[in-house]
Amino acid sequence: MAKPVMPDWGRLLRRELAAAYLGVSASKFSQLVQEGVLPAPRTFPGGTVNVWDRRELDGWADSLAETETSNGWDHTAA
């Protein structure tokens, strides 16, 4: 069986790609942004396109390792 190939992630990601990058649905991603759990988007000049900085998403994901894992998300014991 062939290994899945991950895309060459850009630095700035639109909502659907940012959600995929974190492994959640776009609707769950939006919910987490609205709740302030995930970083707010950046807006390109002109105010029509929202993007998330991959480094900020990485920082958020890295912070998960520093917190309790009993947050209701699916996880497996190591």
C-alpha cells in the first residue's frame, strides 16, 4: 500500500486548508476560532480573504502537549 502524501503546506492557509492541517472539519475549525480556542485569522489587504498563519497554528498545536489531554478530543494512550 502506498503511503499518503501530504501537501506542501503554504505559510498562509485559508479556512479549509487550515482545518485540514489540524485534522478537523472546517465547521469544527470555525467553531474553535469563534470560541477563541484557535488563533483568529489574518486578513489580506482589501479585507476579502481570511488566512491563518501556519506558524500560529503550529504554536497552538505545540501548546497542547503542555496541557491536560482530557479535553474531550479523541486521543489514544501512549
